[in-house]
Amino acid sequence: MVNVASEAGKKGHTQSLAYSASKAAMINFTRVLSEVLAPNDINVNCVCPGGMATDMLREVAVAYGDLVKQAPDDVFEQLISSQLRRHIDPVEVARTISFLLSDDA
């Protein structure tokens, strides 16, 4: 089983309190479920991407840009993954999930 949360659940973002809290809950739920299902030989993992180039992130950039009076494209660029220094391609996350669901994991 693979759940999808966000780096916001690990780091927290003051601009998106409810989103960060819900993702933190998913991460904790995954940890506990992993322990519960381990005796049944069921793996439970959670991926936590950040700054993924999706329509949702573009909508966030527009909404936040309106709030702070910045161009959406400028805000979108500020939302890159701090570790990769670029936006994450959704295919990269899909490949990670596919691996975690495979017998190789």
C-alpha cells in the first residue's frame, strides 16, 4: 500500500495550515498502519513529494499570487522542491509509487 502525502506534512507551511495538518495526519496514519499490517507481511509506505508541477500547484500559485500581489509565474517558481531545486515531474512520483508497490520493494 502506498499513501501520498506531501513534504508540507513533514515541514508545515503557515500559508496552508489545514493542508499541512492533513498531510501530517496521513504520514502518521501510514506509520501506524505500517506497524499494524507488518505481521501480515503487508508493506505500507507514504511518498511526500514537494513542489510537483501539477495543475493544483499552478492554482495555488494563482491564489497565493492574488493574495500577496505577485505574478502567478513568480509564485510558481518559488514553490520548487528545495532539495531538487526544480519542480518535481509527476512521472517521477508515479515511478516511485510503482516501485514501492512492486515485489522488488
